[in-house]
Amino acid sequence: PPVIRLEDYRPTDYLIDTVDLDFNLDPNVTKVTALLSLRPNPLGRPNAPLVLDGDELLLNDLRLDGTPLDANAYTASPQGLTLHAPPQRPFELRIETSVNPTANTKLMGLFRSNGIYCTQCEAEGFRRITYFLDRPDVLSVYTTRIEAAVEEAPLLLGNGNRADAGLMPGTGRHFVVWHDPHPKPAYLFAIVGGRLDTVSEVYTTQSGRRVDIAIHVEQGKRERATYALDALARSMRWDERVFGREYDLDVFNVVAVSDFNMGAMENKGLNIFNDKYVLASQDTATDSDYANIEAVIAHEYFHNWTGNRITCRDWFQLCLKEGLTVFRDHEFSADERSRPVKRIADVRTLRAAQFVEDAGPLAHPVRPNRYREINNFYTATVYEKGAEVVRMLKTMLGDDVFRKGMDLYFERFDGTAATIEDFLSCFAEASGRSLDHFSEWYAQAGTPILTASGFYDEVSRTYRLDLRQSTPPTPGQPEKKPLVMPIAMGLVGEGGRDLPLVTDNDVALHDGVLIFDEAATSVTFHNVTEKPVPSLLRGFSAPVRYDIDLSDDELLVLFSADSDPFNQWQAVQTVLIRQLIKGTEAVKTGRSLPPSDRLVRALAEFTAATAEQDAAFAAQVLTLPTESDIAREIGRDVDPDAILSARRAMKRQLSEALLPTLERLHIKLASSDAFSPDASSAGRRALRNAGLDLIAAADPERGEQLAAERYAAADNMTDRMAALATLALIPGAGREDALADFAARFAHDPLIMDKWLALQAMIPEPQTLDRVKGLMQHPIFTLTNPNRARALIGSFAMGNPTQFNRIDGAGFDLLADVVLKLDPLNPQVAARLLTAFRTWRMLEPGRRLKAEAALKRVAAAGNLSPDVTDIAARSLG
Ligand code: DPP
Ligand code: ZN
């Protein structure tokens, strides 16, 4: 596929003002009639041909202003339709195509999931429905008539408001007409048809408008939709309160289907979800499932303003809607739950997904400037780092100016397809500050490294902080510039007291936020009455790696006393990582390094004294850095087996030392209260289960017994899965029995069985490869369902570092085989799985060679999709 470049953007030569669609739903031959009213774009080239996009389309009929077109007036193929000399005045094009929704395994365009008709059009799926100017800067008003057999599809949904409906006597068919008054790009188009169960309520907006909000799910799953409905109502209220944004149609529908490439899709007034992010009940969903559902429901709803009312000019601006909307959903969850715990979880994700991407061959800027396949840019960089950039803006400008900038953005760009420059201009105007330098965050790839060192002078009572920043090269960007980093900070004195920050006048420091925008600087603080411990990047105020010359003892002071909970957690994580890295080195020479006494003491004190008061936070503290966290910090010549050994040893030794405290905690946290998915109950479960996992590390026999008891007695999925996960690490009959029991209990429900598949795929032992191959033959497994493929293959490749990176290369080969098999069916999911190779260059040379060979085998295969071709080429590049 050709490279598409940001700098080549130009407006279309024609505009499409209205689109009237008629769908005649049929499992195998769905006829689609599109009536487009077009006109030349005053910003386009006069007399240009009209080039409409298509993808695997069959053209039945074509008329211009009601008259069939002469054969030499146009060229049509499955991949496009060109009118050589269209009228230079408004005209109407009527296009009739047919598509086969049942044969559509790519799950883009119109397809069927468990018999339900649904669509996915972002990014370029609409062209699989009809020929169109399928790009986000073409905004049209849509009216959609959907006709189907009543028996097959009693419920017919479209974008906007319902305008008409009726039976078609004698045919067994009926129709519904939907009209969406808000002009939108084609990627936000959607229809649904099927037999679904519904939960609904009336939501009254702040201005008193009544909206019917509803969640539709596969039959028999109605009671698992109520949590999502509640999350939706809370999201709507929050957006009114925090951003002043109100909903703008009479209905808001969410439909959950089981075959879906993405998490969910924000189609105007008709969100379509992967049912993984809708369905929840005490028995079937873990606490993290509940948290994810709340977050994704909010995310898609928030897109109504950030994405739909204001959309993107082109796909390079994807972060304009995604980074901003992720930021908004993070804030929502922080307000609904615990802010520090949410921040810790989000930073863990950022590091696990985005820092890794940034450090490998797939690194790209938050706003990429070229792509071959846009589907491959729905990445952690665009989403998570994009959200961090918005967060930095807020940190730098302060809450009030940030809100003013957002208000201006909504006011000025409503109804348009905008750019990052448009977005930033609102904050520049609201603040009176230039954001030119700041905007480099959107253009420069790679994770900056911030290095800090401090010097205290007792005599002058000054503290000097030396800061440096640099960014390692990334593909296509050998040279890097310094970026603008807001560093939220404190100088921590005796007992955790924040010392006053007194600096020279020219230092940009507001509300404890230092703006660092050079390669290096020194800041001197005056009247510092005692030797402080600096606490930098509070709340993780910039998405950077940082390295500070603090001793473990100083870090443990921050752990026990910093007023910023994020940095408390960060401090102890830093100590743990340091000791785990040393432990990994030791393992390579056949030794073992115990955790330091001070670390053990600090954790024991924390667990005994504070754990119960904030259980969710304590659970985060007691969860050791993952094997991937350690690998990322080591960065090169990684030996995953050495990391696993070192981590196991550390976990065992820490747990042995903490055992009495853990046992006490375990008893105290035992609860007989009725189940509730709220954050504080979830926090208690998280801590109790983290404790169980540690007890099992110290004393496997007792751990196995406790876990088996908890598994059997569990009255909710969180406890059941946590117990099963603990058992999964202890080889033997106990584990196999529990796995068999789980399979027997939930065999009827693939979504739940995904947990079972994923857990087994992540067991860190050599037999797992065969286990995974066996599970691929299990009746529940099918490659064609994205959730199944991700649960089994994705978890193995992304969540099992020792076994995916096996020294004999068999893990790489398995992934390569699966990708090649899946590619012809669903290239998007195949390409996503293939990104597991993004860490291959960090491996030690033996494994690196094997990984490269497997990647080359994929790249050399014939007939690859553009999606897989692109990932394979960039991974090797
Ligand atoms: N559905 C995806 C999301 O909301 C892409 N827009 O992020
Ligand atoms: Zn999104």
C-alpha cells in the first residue's frame, strides 16, 4: 500500500451534503441504495473527476440525477467508483450495491455477529457498504431506512432519532427510518438489526431534555446490562457537570455484540460495543471488568462531543479525539473511584503499553505524519500518550484556564473537522501563552528521559536541583529536541512535611509545578531549613522515564511520608525495580539476592499500619513490578528466564518476611457483606487477593489450600478468578481440578471462558506452549472471534514473557503461524497480534535471532493484508 502523508492533505473536490440510505437486510445479499446529494467543493479543484472509495463492493446500478449513466462516463471496480466528468453544479448520485454480511469475517462494514446485523465503519469501513468519499472531513446529514424480516430482526436501529416505522403487509418484513440531524463523517455511521434484549430508562439532561437511553444485548443477558446503563447515566451527568456538555438527541442506544474488532465504537447516538465492555454481574465479571465497562461506556459517550460534534480533519489527527477522550474518561473514573489508585493503574498501563511501543520499532509520534494502514495507528501512543499530553496542558495551565480553553474549543469548532493546531490555539488564546514549543509533544516520538540530581548546602540553606532531559532516537527521527515538561514537585522534609518552594524570580514555578523546557537547567531553592528529599513528577505530571540520584533509604522516606500518594507508590516501586534488576544479574551468575532489610521493614510497617485504611492503594503497593516492567527497565539483552527467577525469589523472600502481617490482614479483610462492585469493596477484595497470592509465594502448600477454599466458596468472579490465578502458579492436581471445574461451570459462556483461556496462556512454564496448542482445539476456541483470539493467543504473546520468548523460538513460531492463518480472515486482529514482536530487539542475541526469523517468515508469506504487511515491515525495519 502507498504511504499517505500529513503534508499532502488537501480538501476533497466534492462535498456530500445529504445521504439517504436504504438497507434491505438479508443474511447473504443485502441490497444498499445510497442517494447522495453532491456539489463541487469551493475549496477543491474545478472539473476534477469524482473518485469514490470502495472495498469489495458489487455495483448493481448507478444513476445521475435519476438517469442511468453511460458506460464510458464512469469506471467501477470493487475498490472504487470514478465519475470522469461530473457536473459542476449540485447533483444527485444514486448507487445500488450488494454486500454479504454473513461472509464478512473482517468485521468491517456490515457484518453479522451471532445472527445480529451490525456495522463497524471506523476507520474505513463505510466504503464496504457503498461507494463514498470515505474520509472524516466530509460531513453529511444521514437518513437511513432499514428493512428486514420481522422474525429475524424485530429491532432495527440507526443513528439519530427515529423518524418513521411500519410493517410491509404480506411480506413478513418491516422497516424503520432514522434521521440524524447532526452532520457527520461516514466513520460514525451505524445500523443494527436483530433480536435483542433491552434495558432502558429516561435520562433528563441538565436543561430538562428527556432522552431514552438503552442498552441492547443478546437474548437472555438482560440482567448483565444494568451496570452499563448505570455507568452511562453517570457519564452523562459527569460531562454536564465537569465540561458543561449536554446530550443532543432524543435517544442514545448502546448495542453489545460478541464479534467485534475494537473495544467499542462511538457511532452517533448508536454506540456498538464488544460485549466484553457491557456485560457484568457478580458471578461473571471481575472488579476490573466493572471498572473497564464504566471507563469504556464513558469513553464512547464522551466522544459525542470530542469526536462527533467536533471530529478530525484527517486520520493523522486521530489523537485529537482519542487522546482527549481518554483523558476525559480517566478523569471520570478518577472522580467516580479513587483518584490516586486510578492514576497508578493508568500509569502502569502507559508504561506497559506505550513506553514499550516507544522503545521499539513501532514507535511513532502522538500525531503520526505518515501511514500505510490507518488501522495500525489505534495505538497506545495515540490513545494513552495522547491523553498524557492533554493532562500536561491542564497541569501547566491550571484547572480554570484549561476549562476556558475547552469551552472555547467546543464553541469555535463545533460542527467541524478539526486539527491539533485548532485545539491548541484555544488554549493559547485562553492562557495568553504560546504553545508552539509544547506542541512538539505531538510531533516527536520516543519517551524522554529526565535525569535529576540534588545538592543541599547546609550553610547557605539552599538546595540545587540539576535537571537534564534527552530522548533516544526512534525510527525516522534520529535527532530529538528538548520538550516542555511540567514537573509537579515538592521538597519533602522531616515527617513528610512539604518545605516552602522559594526560587529565584525567573524560574517558572506555579503551584508547585516547574516548567522544564531546555536540555539542562539548574534550579536553586532558598531558605531550605533542612536537607530535603525531592519528590518529582508528582501524580506523574509528564510521561517520561526518570532517574534520580536518591538512595533506597531516601526513596523509602518518600514511600512512607510523601504527601503525594502517587509518588509514595512510585518510590517503593523504584526500590523494588532496582533490587529486581540486581537480582536478575545475580541469577545469571547462579546467585540470589534477598530484598534489603529496609525494604522489608518499610513494607511490613506499611502493611500493618496503613493497608486497611486504603485497601485499593495497598493492593497496588503489594503488587510487584511485572516481568515486563523489569525487562523494560533493563532495556537490552533481556533474558526473560533470569527475570522470572529473580522476581519469583524476591516475591518469595518478601512474602516470607511479611507472612505474619499478611495472615493477620487476610483474616481482617474476610468479609461477609453482600457483594457490591463499588470501588472500596473492590479495593478490599484486591488487597485480600494480593495477600493470598503472596502467602502462596511464601508457603505454596498453605497457599494452595487457601486458594482452593476461596475458589470453592467464592460468591463473585473477582475472588474466583484471583484464587484460580494463584492456583495456576502451583503445578499439580489442585490447579488442574480447579481449571476443570471452571470449564464445567462456564462452558456455555465464551466471554467467561476467555478468562480461563487467558489465564492458562499466561502460566510461566514450558508446558504452556502445548497447553495453548491444545486449547486452540478446544470447542470454545475459534480464531474468527477476536475476543477468543486475543484471550488465548494475545495473552500468550503479550502476557507470558518467558514462554512467548522461549529460547527455542517455538513461541515465536506459534504466533507467526496464527497470524498467517488469521490474516485472510481478519487482518486487523492478525496485525494487532503480530505487534507482540515489538520487543524483539531488546532480547538477548539467541532469542533475537529466533524472533527475527519468525518475523521474516511472516513478511515473506504471499498475499498478506496491508495491515500485516505494514506491521511486519516496520517491526523488521
Ligand atoms: N471505537 C474506538 C474508540 O472509541 C475508536 N474510535 O476509541
Ligand atoms: Zn475513542
